[in-house]
Amino acid sequence: MRTVVAIDVGGTKLAAGIVDEQGELRARAQAPTPAGDDAEALFGVIAGLIDEVGGIGDAAAVGVGTGGPMTRGGDGPS
């Protein structure tokens, strides 16, 4: 069965899920979004959530959704 890993990056929480070919949510997990600009902490929490839902394994795709513009190092809009 083919699956997709879905990641939701929000201002207050991060979520991950595994969705099958029929659109059925097979597993999900969430955690608070780390405060501040610590990208390493953010990606660490995302990686932990992916592990919690079963890992990427042989997923057909990984999708990431964010709630708004993201900047790196303050180079963009506030």
C-alpha cells in the first residue's frame, strides 16, 4: 500500500500524519512548535514526529504545509 507523509508547520503546533491511497489517515502525532528562530530545534521536532507516526519508509511522497511566508535569517517580510 502506497502512503504519503504529511507535515503541518504551524505557529503554535507541528503535526505529522501518514495517509494511504484511499485518503485514510493511518497515524498522526503533534507537538508544540519550538519558540524562537532555532531551525535545528524545529527540524528535530519534525523528525521526531515523523518517527512517531512510523517513519518515511517507502512513502510515495512527503508534503509540507505552512501557515504563511517563511523567512531565513530575517531576510524577508516580518
